[in-house]
Amino acid sequence: MAALDAQKLSPAEEKEIQQWLSKAESLKSDASDSVLDALNNDLATRSTVLGTKPSKADIALYETLAPLVKSWTPEQRTGQQGRPNIVRHLDFVQNSPFFGLNVSDADKIAVNPEEILYVKPPVDAKAEKERLKKEKAAAAAAAQTAAQTTLVDRTKEVAASVVDKAVEVKDAVAGAVAGEAQKQQPKQKKEKKEKKGREPAPPPAPTVLSPCLIDLRVGHILKAIKHPEADSLYVSTIAMGDKPGTDDTTEVDGQVCRTVCSGLNGLVPLEEMQGRKVVVVCNLKPVKMRGIKSSAMVLAASPKIKEGEADDHKGPVELVNPPADAKAGERVYFEGWAGEPEKVLNPKKKIWETFQPGFTTTDKLEVAFDAGVVEALEGKTGLGKLVTESGGVCTVASLTGAQVR
């Protein structure tokens, strides 16, 4: 508490803390479902009640709600109608040294990070934007129709009289035009100018075959859980440098993230997937894997399959490690093959399938690209290390001469 009391807060933050303290006090007498649901929604995008800064209001919420949450069933905690954000917040407060609670293990809320009963599907930002646009257009059309119906009723009589008058004027004008036409000689029509045809657009520049067409970046896994419908898959929330509003992204703890499904369950321990940095392929076309859309791929190394052997996917498997100081979203490329990646790889062109066989590891455990094994690059040889823009080399833990995919 001494550290919390010493931190500087703005007047707006002080006011917000007082509001949260009042809310924590009111929860002692009113912890109804509607109130708890509203609190769960409030905490959905916050690490603390102030967003990211810890305060005494977090402790007040913990002291009020901890006895209640201890008695919750798994369904109440992480089920489809559960309140996982409240559980996450209280678990953070009881374990983080920022708050200095020193709660004994026996008194803590028991939280099992692998017991996730329901994963909310990520919102398709593009589809949601299109839906709102259609709703707005439909509402405008309905309002216009209602206005036109009212005007029609008011103008029926006027319209009838206007029609009668128009018939009279039309007859008079027709007579005048006929008399005038007899006095004048017919004029020659101007010859139409020949329209120049549009010049054909120049053909697009041919794509130069290179592994740089694959968008490789540093990714930071914020959290990973087991896929609720597939025993072999993990579902990870990964920040990889996307801008806000990018298709197939959501905001988690202030970071723009993608949801990524990886077939690593049983090959890499779940605890090794938490909070770590990896290398991700960012421009593969998103695919749904057992109901959850996966919008990238995590790179990992495994022993090369010998000729005649079947790929049993039993491992061992090691994740590709970027340099420790690399930042999420930092571009990764093979030395000697720098360039701009495609926005989205066209599955029909099979860019990934063409270059992936060249992804390997060296005797020094460095990830590299071997141009000599890629048939499309006939005549080119040599190894290019996988490096970040800041110059660090990507590595694996122990596998040499491995395939990376």
C-alpha cells in the first residue's frame, strides 16, 4: 500500500478512484447478476480499474468480491455466461507485488489457467462495419419512404390540375413549333467526331520470386489456451504490430492482436506459450479451425522427414526465438532476400509452399533460408540467416538441420 499511496495521480484519476471505491462498497449490499455482468464488461479492456495503473480501488474490489468468487463454479467463472474478466482481475491483484497484499496460498482464489470453458469468437471488424452501414442505410430509406407517403397525400389535387394545364401548353407549343419548322431550311447535322479508344493499361510488373514475399514479423503472445473443440490445437492471442482497425484483429489490454490457432498442443507445454515472443507468418489467408478463425501462423522447427518416411507430427518441436530485445511487429527477413512482402498471399500461387522447404536451421542453431533446395530458384545457392530489422538473429533451442514451418 505504501507504493500505491506514493504514486502521483491526476485529478481525473483521483475522481475515478473515488467512483470505484463507491462501487466496491455498494457491491457489499448489491451483488446481483446485472451488477456483476456490468462490472465484467467494464473490466474487459482493463488490466486495472484505471486501465493499467494500479490503485487502492483494485484492492477494495478484491476485498469485496474475493469471498464471493471463491464459491463460483467453473461455469460461473469461464462459461459462456460466466464472468472471466472479474476472475482475471482478482487473480492479478492477489498475485501482483504492485498491490502488496501478501495473501497466503490457502486464502487465495484458486484459478486454473487451463480451465477455460468458453472462448468468445473474435469479432470480424470488417463484417461488423458492413452490418452497421446496411442498418443505417435501411433506416434512412424507411424515413424517406414515410416522408414521401405524407407528401403524396397532400399533393394529389395539385398534381391533377398541373397535368391538365400541361396538356394545354403542350398542344400550343406543338402548333408553334410546326409553323416555325416550315419557314426554316433543315440544317445539316454535324458529323460526329470519332471517339478515340482507350489505351490499354500496361501489364502489371512480374512478381520477382523471393522469400521476402512472405510477411514474417516478431509476435508477442499475450495468452494461450487449449482449443475448446480440438485436442491438438492451442488458441493464442498475439500482438504483431497491426494498426487499429485492421481486419481480423481485436484490442486486448491496449494492444492490437490477432487470434492464432497452432497445432502445438502435446508438443509444446502450454506454460511455454504464455507471454513469450515468437516469429509469425502474417499474410497467409485466414482460415477457420474448428469454429475459430486463425489469422496468422507461428513458426516452429522439427526434425526433417527422411525420404520414404511419413510425417507423424510427433515432434520434437521447438518454437523459433527472435532476439530478446525484439519488439512486437518488427519485420523479420532472410539476409540477402530483403524486400516488400505481399499484402495477402494468393493460395493459387503457392508462394508459401514454394519457399518453405528452404526454411532450415544451421549447426549454430540459427534459422536460415537455403536457396539451393528451392526448385523455383534454380541456379541460386547459399544460406541467408533469419534476422530482425534491428540486426538480431532468430534461433532455436537445440535442433540442427531441422525443417521450419
